[in-house]
Amino acid sequence: MIVLLLFVIIGVPIALLIIVKAIQSGIALSRPPIECPVCGRQINVVGKTPTCYKCRSSLILHANGQYIKK
């Protein structure tokens, strides 16, 4: 019902974008948090290069599966 209402009120392309972004954010938050290798704070991974919100260091995924400072 809500999805149909979104399609009618704001148009199909924008409604689809809103739905896709909501699904992507749910997937990102369902991942387990990782520990920042610089400051040790627990952070959520969003995208391929997450940034620690405390020390502002950019992290990249190493071939061994661990995140390292860029």
C-alpha cells in the first residue's frame, strides 16, 4: 500500500530510488561492525572504502580479508 502511494505521489523513478536506497542501507547495517586498525573503535562498513568516524582514516579491504589504513 505504501509503495503504491509512493509511486503515485512522487513518480516511479524517484520511488524506485528510495526503495533501493532503503534496502542498501539495511544490508549495510546488517553487516557486523569491524574494529578500526588505527584507533580501535567499532565502526560499520558501508561501501568498499569505509571511513572511521572518530579518527577519519580511510580503510581498504586487503586481500587477506582484513581492513587496513589507506
